[in-house]
Amino acid sequence: METSERPAQILESVRAYHREMDRDTGFVPGETEIWTSGAVLTEDDRAALVEAALDMRIAAGPHSRRFESAFARYLGLRKAHLTNSGSSANLLALSAFTSHLLGDERLLPGDEVITAAASFPTTVNPVLQNGLVPVFVDVEIGTYNTTVDQIAQAIGPRTRAIMLAHSLGNPLESTEIQQLAEDRGLFFIEDNCDAVGSTYDGRLTGTFGDVSTVSFYPAHHLTMGEGGCVLTSNLPLARIVESMRDWGRDCWCDPGQSDACFRRFGFQMGNLPAGYDHKYTYSHVGYNLKNTDLQAALGLSQLTRLDEFVAARRRNWSRLREALEDVPWLRLPEATERSEPSWFGFVLTVDPDAPFDRTALVSFLEARKIGTRLLFAGNLTRHPAYIDRPHRISGTLANSDVITDRSFWVGVYPGLTEEMIDYVASSIIEFVKKHAGGTR
């Protein structure tokens, strides 16, 4: 066999192996696990990973650059920079605004950043990690997002930025928040990790902020196994993000590349001697937060099915919502007005006068192999890691406390079948009827 024929034969064997291992054994109610989230992987995905492995591109390389270009085009933005996680993407996105290259506009220690108390920790952690002060606002039960009015009321003399996530794929009032940020001279960092494919006012989420972030953890809309991305159309900000991601280097050469600017030994920066190697000149306090080409190869394969994934999430959510429409004692989720969410999950809140509590319902579902998750941290200010950290609370966090005590969510990801969704719904209905005694 010719050497050039071997990769094709290997990939065909990989595809055959995938088909053999991926045989559907059928859904058995009460025995088959119904996960809240998970990756949906095909033989194309497996082949893409193996093909990249055969190329032995074990660091970031051509697959990474191709994905960055393709994903930026999908969102209609100019630049995308892959990272090793969505949490790293959030850290880079906020840290970019502390760069000295922004001059007097940069964020300084003690400046405030408005964020939601009912949030995932790594939407908030970059604020603290940069010596800034989070200002916590409450959210609405139903949409589980904050509102532009609550954000406006939280703005104080040291407020400089807004950093918020679209909760479980349900868009924020993004147009209004973007306009408020522009009117008040605030930066807007848009955490789009749970909402890829969602729209507000007909516009994709992830395109409203000065920068936005995405996660490619297996739970999310696209997966690379691990991974994330920072996106923006602001080229100076993109350059700062790239520098901070790549050890803080001032050089923009790809790893393994030298002298792309033809001035590698022609710079004089800081207090360094003239001609100091630009590849080892550092203009930011940075990290190594890059991804690998194997991850990007999987991402490229997944990206071809993004629209399919989004449609499945919407279909599963709608089927569950319709089935539970008339169930008492449970507050069902609501899409933000003028939005079309790409749902991450289906959240339920138990009424305070219900004859059961969240723990009882969750335990019932888990016993039936139906996975449940709490709405992330609930009220983040109540967690040990944040109690003694500098912060400010605007108004009350009453609804964040409700979420902490009475909310949870179940899955709607594309790996769930109609039969599984119906089993989740019938199980919830059965539990509530058992406690209702036939009447409310």
C-alpha cells in the first residue's frame, strides 16, 4: 500500500469503528440515563480528531486558525481567539479592559463591574481577579435574567463595565443593555457561553458586547472537549486579548513562526535594549491559555451542525413546555420578549405554597435516572468563596434567593429524544399529581 493511501484507510476504519460502537440500544424508562447535557458526536467528529492526530499538530495550528475565521464569520464579527476554556475566555475578555493600551479608559483596581448574583462563578471571578468590585443585581423569575432597569439603577460613580451571561440560553435585553452601556460610557462584556445561536431583536447573541465569550465544554452548544473563545470586532481589543492569551507577548507571530513583521530585532520597548528579540518582549501580564489543534479539528466538525443543534434544543424545550403547561405549583420558564433562545436547559421553580419542596422533586427525578442541576450558584454572595470579598449589592437579591432555595433545571440538549422528553414530563406530572391529591 502506498503511504499516501494509509490515512484514508485509517479514517475509514475509524468511521466503521464509530458505527459499531454507536449502535442505539434503545431507551428504557427508569434505566437509561437522561443527562442534563452532553456532547452529540458523530463519525465525522471522530474522524476529524484522528485526522488531526495523524498530522501530529499537538499545539495550536491551522485547524485553530480555520475555526477562528469560520466562527467569527458565523457571528459576523471580525476576530475570534480560541482559548482552553470558557472560563479562560471570560478572564481574558475582562482583563483586556485593564490594558495600559487603553490609556485613561482602562479599568483600574476598585472600579465597579455590574453583574448578576444568580450566575456561574467564572462570569464573576475575573472581576475579583483583576482587583475590581462586582456590583450584584437581581434577576427575574421566569426569564432568570436581570433587566436593563435594574442595571441602570445599579450604576454608581465608580461603575465602569457590565459583565453578564444569557441565562440558560435565554437572551438578556441585549439591545437595551448595549445602548445603556454606550450612553453611560460603560464597557459591555457579553458572556455567550450558554447561548450560541440565540437571537434578540433578530440579532445573534454574542454580537452586542464590546467583547463576547463562548465555551466549548461538552455541555455546551458546540464542543471541543474543553475550550472557549473570545470574539470582538474591536481590533485593538482583539490584539490585547491575543497578547494576554499568548503569555503576554507583544509579538503576534504564531508559535513556530518568526519575523512575520520583518522587524523581529528592530524594536525598542520598555527599558529593554534596542533590538531586543520581539518574540520575547512582553507588553502585558499574560498567560498561556491557548487550545490545541485537535480540539479545533473537533470544533470545525461540530460547527457544520450548529443549526441542527440549535433547532433540536428549541424543539425539545417547546415539547417539554407544552407538556407541563397546566401543572400546578411549578413556575415554568419564559423566553425574553423579542428573543428566540437556543436553550441550554429547562428551568423550574417550585411555588412557595407547594405541598412539596425542590429536594423531594429532584430526588424523585434522579431516582428515575433523570438528571437535574441547580441554576448554577443561585445567589453567589451566599457562597463561602465570596462572603468576605469586596462587592456591592444594588437593591435586593430576593429572586436570587428564591433560585437558591427552589429552582432547578433539566436537559433539552440534542442528544435527548422525544421519548426521553416525554418521560421527563410524565415523571414530573406524576410526582405533582401524587402530592396534589387530585386538587390544587
